Amino acid sequence: MGRRHYKYANMDPDQRRSLQKYRFIRHLLVYLGFNAFVIYQHWRGGLGFDWYPMTLGWGIGVAIHYLRAYGWPKAEIRQTSRRQMLPSPGEDQEEMLLKPLDKRWSDKDLV
């Protein structure tokens, strides 16, 4: 594993990211193809062992590979939730922001 990291150490970060994404997609396709074959064999009655733990463990590995290739979507969720929580100012709100406040008290009223 160390040699592979050393081999790509001088690679451009964008190239490395695209290579990681390509490898994840290849990993996902192999996982899906293998599981389709195993499910087909199980349906035919040809499997004599319990294959669920193996595919579950491999699925966890695929999920970790996804997070390493694409990153955790936390920042995108924060940005979209902030946009949804804060409404865009309408015409009435813009006029209110531009008008000076109507001062109905004196500075002596404030303690």
C-alpha cells in the first residue's frame, strides 16, 4: 500500500481526486456485479453458505471508499439548509431596509 501512495504523491490534486472517483466507481460496479451473481446463485439454490455478512462488510467498505473519494457532504448540507432557512428578501423587505427607522422615542427613554 505504501508504494501506491508513493507512486501518486507527486500527482496534481485534481488528477488524484478524479482517479479516486474513477476507482470508487470501478469498485462499486464490481461490488454490484458480484452481488447480482451471488443473489442469482442463491435464488437458484446453489449457495451452501451464508453470504449476507460478506456483502454487508464489503458494502461498508464501499461506503468508506465513497467518503474518501467524494468527501463527506456536510458542507453542502449546511449551505443548503442556511439558504432554505433564510428567505430571500422581497420587495417589501428591501424597502424596509432602505427606509430610515421611524424614531418615536427620545434617547432619554432608553436606560
